Amino acid sequence: MAAKTSQIELLFKALADRTRLRLLNLMGADEVCVCFFVEVLGTNQPKISRHLAYLRRAGVVASRRDGKWMHYRIVSPSDEHAARVFGEVMGWLSEEREMRQDRTRLERVCCAPQAPVRLQGAPRPASLSA
């Protein structure tokens, strides 16, 4: 019988995937609707949702439903050592070139005068709302 996976193992496994790192980076200090992840990353919604569920199990994101929209935000791990590691990773992400490009794409999509049809009515992240 396999041993129960520890929280620290879940955290490191969650951080070992590039798509999950990109999702964390896109959230930053915002609460972001899944529809924006799909648009920015060019990945289908079921795949994005599976990655977000993995991050939720690892204890680094929380979700909230608002009508038809699902929003995700980062939460810091409760363990101080895990929180420190997570903070370092988030700091690195903010400096990495591809991650900065993703944030720029998110800003462009959110701030476009005419949102794509599939995003019309979607709530924008607070830091990008005018």
C-alpha cells in the first residue's frame, strides 16, 4: 500500500509542471477567471481545470464560483517552510521572460477595447480593471 503523499510532496509536484507555473504566474496577486487562462495559454478548459485542481490539492490556490464564472487566486501554504519556498518560486516567476510575456498577454486580453466573444461579460482581474 502506498504511503499518503505529504503536503510538501504535493507542493513540489505542483511546481514541477510548466503549465501550473504559468497559471500561478497569471494569477499573481489577482483573482482570475478560468476563461482568461484558456485565452492566454491557448489550452482547452478541461486541461486548465485539471491543472487548477492539482494546484488546489497542493494548497496553493483557492476557487470561487460567481454564476457561470470560476475564479482562482493564490493562497500561501500554511507551513512556514513551504510558504517560503513558494514565495521564492513566485518571485522567480515574475522575473522569467516567458512568464512576463504571459502577463503581458493577459493584460492585452483584459484591457482590449473589444473582448473576444467568449470573454464578453467575464469579470476582469482587479488589478487590470479600469
